[in-house]
Amino acid sequence: MTAIVEFVTGVLPVNGWRYPDLPLIERRHFERMGMGVIETRIEAEDQCRDIYDRLAYGGTAHEPKETNNG
């Protein structure tokens, strides 16, 4: 969420672009994008991390330092 807020407020560039500098059509496209949210009652950090890792890293190669194994 922090990265999204920083992008929209122009603090964080993505692929060299800051949100306020995007063409209007691109800003509107971004504004219409959906965001998936999962709510759980799991409190154990290791279980939450396992779920996060499965969702975030599924099919995407990551450096060892970006995972629990690094």
C-alpha cells in the first residue's frame, strides 16, 4: 500500500514515470485497475508469511535476499 500511495503522490517513480507526469489516459487506466485483497484471521506470523510468499512469489523468480530463505 505504501508503494501505491508513494507512486500516486509522485514520490516513487515506476519504470521512470511518476504518476502526476503520466498522460491522462494512463492515469485513468491506473485509476480503474482493481486490487485484490485477502482478509484472514490467521495471527501466526509464519503462517501469514507462508500465504504471502505463495501469493507474491508464485511464478516469479526472486533473489534469495527477497525471501525467507535469504
